[in-house]
Amino acid sequence: MSWMKKRDIYLVIGMLLFAGALYGGYRLYVANLPAKAEIYYESKLIKTVLLDTGKEETFKVEESDHVTFHLYADGSIAFEHSDCPDQICVKSGKLHLVGQSAACLPNKLIIKIVPNNKNSKDDVDMIG
Amino acid sequence: MKHCKYTLFGVILFCLLLAGCKKTSGITRYSTQYLDLFDTLTVIDGYASSQEEFSKETEKLYEELKTYHQLYDIYNDYENINNIKTINDNAGIAPVKVDKKIIDLLLLGKEIYEETNGKVNIAFGSVLSIWHDYRTEELNDSENAKLPPMEELKIANKHVDISKVIIDEAASTVYLEDKEMSLDVGSVGKGYATKMLTDYANREGMNHLLISVGGNISAIGTKEDGSNWVLGIQNPDTDSETAYVQKVNAKDQSLVTSGNYQRYYMVDGKMYHHIIDPNTLMPSAYFASVSILNKDSGIADALSTAVFNMPFEEGLQLIESINDTEAMWIYEDGTFAYSNGFKEAIAQ
Amino acid sequence: MKNEDSKTKHMVLTAMLFATAIVLSIVESMIPMPISIPGVKFGLSNIVVMYAMFFLNKRDALMIAILKGVFAALTRGAVAGLLSLTGGVFSIVVMVVLMFILKEKGSYFLYSMSGALFHNIGQFVAISIIYTNMVWLYYLPILLVTGIIAGMITSVLLRFLLPALQKI
């Protein structure tokens, strides 16, 4: 069996093109939708943060004392501090594009950026 | 010519198909709106096999709600009816014989006053009417909108003692001992009426209804197919594209929101809303809105006003002390807080 | 007698490979990643699984992957265990299927890359299940690119390591 074939190179190029096309589609149609951040603890939504308020603040959630979040005035959000060993969540940096997410698995927390324009009146039976 | 025939045949077939689709479900969802009750928009959603049948049901509900609307009115007189305005007009003069529906509401009001440490006071009319007058003046002359002078408010605030509301259950009379005082049931009236309407609907066997009296929502039973009603919590930022900020499941449940966006007027570009803090005599400034979930719409209505008038910790403590009651606070900056059990009600 | 001997040798070898996989995953956790996205890793420990795949048998490879998952679950919690397990199993299943179809027509690079790619995809599927509604359009391109890079790294490493490992 050979190490690498010419065919593999074509395959890689094809995949890269495909990835590029997908990413283009994402940037064009998804990334810049109005966004909000959802914070989940143990897979349950515990907090929703509107990102376009222009406020800068640091906050915690009552479910976990181990993690500090930071909402930036530019509309992004990040894990600012966590006591977990791997620090993957903090290294994920600032999130602001729809679809981005960061997780702190040891503390069972995840931030997800989701579109915020879906809350139209048609989704609910009544608003009050 | 032949083509025409085929086209016609096609069109007819298409129409039959459409008609067939409509027929198969049998029961359809309808919605009716009324604008003349409680100075707000009333919406009733329900299921029926036809519009006429739905109207028959909503007509009954409307008539029922209308009696409460007239009894709890503080601005208008109605022929042959002693309502809350009659009580106010007879303050310091004589006890007024009133319907049991008023007695029950006022008793609830007294109870709520105790439970909320006076944050909800049905005898707060003297202060509220001043704010009401300044608000309505702004409608006529928005250029010269003014704030009520604090002196005037403070003088009025001397006449808000709820213990001077004398209720004689046996004689079915109400008497205000202080002639300067007046009742304003805005904080509980709509909610209590919605609750009574809910009970009425249940008695009448209407099992799948959604009633909103000015955003005071009562979900009766479930949807026709047994699934939960899904209610949205109004986004306090009414200019936003987002109509609501959270979805909750509701089955035999009431959702009431008190918000600074509901009734307000502008003075020098600043917004002054209608929920007045009894301590400061000014519009309460803790939150943009507070929403309460409770089976009893009357309780939910009163609590939403009370909690709106309290700092978060105090409100949370109050909510947690009452069974099967949850709350969601929305701050001016759009951030939220929930009571401990609220998340269970959130719909995905 | 000879059979017994090779059985023991086999077992020891599997155990050693497993230990190596653990060490490699620890080493990997110390390498800083430019971006950290749930499910995206270079998958150094995959090299061991690949080695087992090519030169022992597929069942041993699967065994090592499952053990890795159990180890992750014990040391880093159930979620990490589940992620490791789905990643490992996904990549092995895909490699086995590819090998079955292509046989000698495949290449080490191709198998490495598919293994790495589906390791990532497997983990991402697990994450999607746990945290519903992940946006695939955003992650798929990243998963593809990192899968390709990871595949290159593993196949290059294998290329240099295999001659040495084959002597065992």
C-alpha cells in the first residue's frame, strides 16, 4: 500500500474547495444575522444575553461559581475566567458570529451564539 | 376549445382539493378581539367547528367580562350599577351597597396588601389619579407635558390608608372613611376579572382557550391536540424586531407582565410609566418588566405589580415563598433573571 | 504453546498501545491550539489506533478506542468520555469501511485523513446531540480543514514511526 497517491491530492483540493464554499455561504448568509448568546448549563438553557446592547459587563451565572463571563461593548461574549484545568473555554476567545460556540466541559457550561431574529409573533400563541 | 375544457377541469379539481384540505381538520382555530373593555385590547383564541359557533362562545365570555369591566371602573358611571367609582364618589359620605364581585376583589386587594408589605395598595387612588391626570394631559398637549409636583403627590399620599376601606360582607357594602381617599384597582382588577372569566369558561366546558386582557394572559387547558400553549414574554424594548424574549409552556396557567412600556408618557424626552412605587411616589425604576406565572391570574397580576416595585432580592424572596409561582425579571439593559423554577416552564 | 505465547504477547502489546495512546492525548492537551472548537483536535493518539488498525487487527483498534473513552470518562467525566468514544468509534468504523472497499488501492494518507476527519465529526455529532442546534455551516468547513491537517500529521508521523514500530 502506498503512502500517498495523486488521487489523494485531488481529494484534498476538492475538500478544501468544498470547505471554502461552505464557509463563504456561512459568512454570506448566517454569520452576521442579529445575534444573542445562549448560556447552557448541563444542556439546559439558563441565560440569554442580547449582544447588541452596547454594554460592557462581567457576570457569573448562579448555577456555577467556577466561571466568569464577559460581555463586550462590541457585541461579543467570552469565557473570561474558569477554574478548569484545560482552559479551552477561555482560549476560545470572543464570540460574536452566529454559529460560534465555546464550551467548558468540566464546568458543564456552553455559550452558543444564535440568531435573534426568529422571535416573531408567529412562533407563539400569545404574547404578554 | 379543447384546451379550455382541460384547464377548467384542472381548476375545478384544484378547488376541490383545496376545499377538501380545509374540511378534513373539522375544528379550526379562531381569534376574536375586543377594544372596549378595561381600556385595553382583549383577545380570545379558541377552537370551534365554525366562526358562528366560536362567536357564540366568545359572546358569552364577552358579556361576563363586561360585567366585571363595569363594576371595576373608576372613571365611568353605569345606569343602575354601583361600581368602584360609586364607592369613591361616596368616600366619607356613606357606605355603598355593591355586587359580591366587588367585595371579593377588595378582600383580595386587602390580602395582597398584607402579603406584599403594601407594595400593592388598592387604596392608592389619590396618588395614582394625579399621575393619571398628568398622563392624560400629555395626550392633549404633549409639548407642555409636566411631572406632578412632589408636594401634591405627598399630600395625596396622606390618604392611602387601606384600613380605612371598611368592607361589610354581611351587608355587602363598602365605605371609605377618609373622604380624600379613593380606590384604584388597576393592579388587580384586570387579573382578577381574567381569573373569574377563566373559572366561568371552565364551568361552561370550554377546555381549550387562550384569553388575553391587555397582556394579562390566561391559558385554559391545552391546545385542541393536547399540546401546551406557548406564550411569549413581551420584549420590553418595543422598537426591537424581536417581539418576545422568552417562550414558556402553559397549561391551565396564567402569565402576567408588568412593564414600563405598557402605559407611559414623555416629559422632556424621558419616559414616565404608570406603575408607581408607593415608597417614592415615582414610577418604579428597578426593572423594564416583570412577568409572573401562576395558575390564578388575579394573584399573578397583583404579584407582577408588587415585584416590579421591589428590588430583585426582595422580589425573589417573595416569589419563592409562594407555591407554584415563578417570575422573570428583565432589566433595562436587556439582561434577565429567573426565579428558581422558571426554567422548567421555558419552551424550546 | 506457541499460540499461548502469542496471545500473551498480543495482550501486552494492546495494553502498551493503550498506554501510549493515553500519553499522547496528554501530550496533545499541552500543545496550544490556534482555535479551540468543541470536537476539534489533532488526534495524536489516533496514531496508535491507526497502527493497531494496520498491523494488529481491527478488533484491537476498536478495543483501544473504547478503552480510551472509558479512561476519559473516568478521569475527565462522562461528557469527555462520550466525546472520546464517539470520535474513536466513528473514525474506526469509517476506516474499516474504506479499507473494505478500497483494500490495497487506498493509501496511508487517505486512511489517516478519513480517520482524523471522522474522529472530529464523531465528536462534533456527540456535541451536537448534547447541545442541540449547533450550526453545521460554521463548523463543517473548520472540521474539514483541521481533519485534513490532522490526517497529514498522523500519516507523516506514521511514515517515520512505522519502520521502528514494526520491529516490536
